[in-house]
Amino acid sequence: MTRTYTIANQKGGVGKTTTGINLAAALSTFGKRVLLVDLDPQGNATTGLGVDKRTLERTVCDLLLEERDPGEVLIRLPCGIDLLPANRDLTAAEVELVAGAERERRLARALERLGGRYDHVLIDCPPSLSMLTVNALVACGGVIVPVQCEYYALEGLADLLATIERIARAFNPRLAVSGILRTMYDPRTALSQEVSNQLHAHFGERVFRTAIPRNVRLAEAPSHGLPVTLYDRSSRGAIAYLGLAGELLRRERVAAREVVG
């Protein structure tokens, strides 16, 4: 069974792409078959994994315009995950989607053609509630929301949650928030503690126990085209994402037992 998660927050700079890359790599270390979908025209997940987005002949844009099958677009990476890459061509795709038939389901239909090839699919979204993000929300079962542990952390979350509810009602009844992820977390500061308390007060158990710290190695890894688990596995950033992957897998096992029970 494939579990598909969208990593979304319309605020920029909260760690969406960092989470997509490093959670995908961490799940792979647990023996999971993982696909990362770069759905951001900036293509940061693509470059962060060592792929030159300027030379790409096929991207996720071709999937959304239904001109290619996923197998023709995906790239197998040395780090053990597969990638559906993106570049600025995706901006043109978004314009065309506005007037397209069943525009909200283009990505979902493309991913369905992969069958059960992957255990996990992670979708990295742009920092907006755009048609690209809507496609991601229609295609997934759960949303992981990275939230920076700084001022205005909750700003915009209400809009995102409202969008998730509307998508669930209109297109994807299985859609739900899978977890709130605290990023750039420093337990030594009163601000991080305050934001963390606010998140727990609003979202309770939906907040992941794992928090992602500020970490130099985590910031350096994309410039080397590597996830942090390969760049420096002993770093605090790598340990945190391995912990997040383990926590996500435990949550999945608990949910599966509840369904059976």
C-alpha cells in the first residue's frame, strides 16, 4: 500500500523542501521505496538532490499536461530514492491547468499509473495555495505541515487548514493533517518553547514529537546535492530526520492496527 503525503505551508522558508528531501532519504534508510515529487517551479528539491534542473528534458510539468507517463520522467538517484523533477516550466503548466478539464486531479491520475511501486510518495509544494498545491492535496492521503519556531508561526495555518477541509469535502474525503512538524527548533530559547506550546495547544497529538533543529550540516547538504543523512549522518539534522521517519512509520502502524481492530 502506497502512502502519499503532501508537505505544505503557504509560508516560505519553513523547511518544506528540506523536509521533503531528508524525510524521503530517511525513509529509504528504513528500507522503504520512496518517490519524491518536486511540485515547486523553483525546483529546489531537484537541485538539492544534485540534479541540474536547467538541462532537464522531462519534468513533472509533462505529467500535469498529460504528455508523458511517470516512468518516462522519474529519475533514480544514488541516495536510494526516485525523483519526479521540476523546473520553471511548471509555471507554464499551472497557467494551462486553470482552464484544463479535471485540473485538480492531474497529479493524482499520474501517480495512480505508478501502481504500488512505492511505499511512500512525498510531494514538495510551492509556498502558496495555488493550483499546484491543490493538485498535491487531491493526490495525497495526508498533509505534513512544517512550522518554523519563530514569530508568526501560526500565521496562515488557518487558511491552509480551511483549504484542506474544502479539498476533503469536494475532491478527496481521505485527506487529513498527518502531522505538524516544528522546524528550526532551538529548545534553549524561550521563543521556540512558546511556539511549541502554542502548537501543542492548538493541535495536540498531531504535533510530531520530533522537532527539527537549526543545524549547519542541514543547511550545507543541498549545496552538495545530498540529503543530510548522506552528507553527515552523525549531525543533529540527520538524527532528527531519521527520528521523524521512525515516528511517521510508528504512526502508520498504529493507524493500520486501529483500522483492522
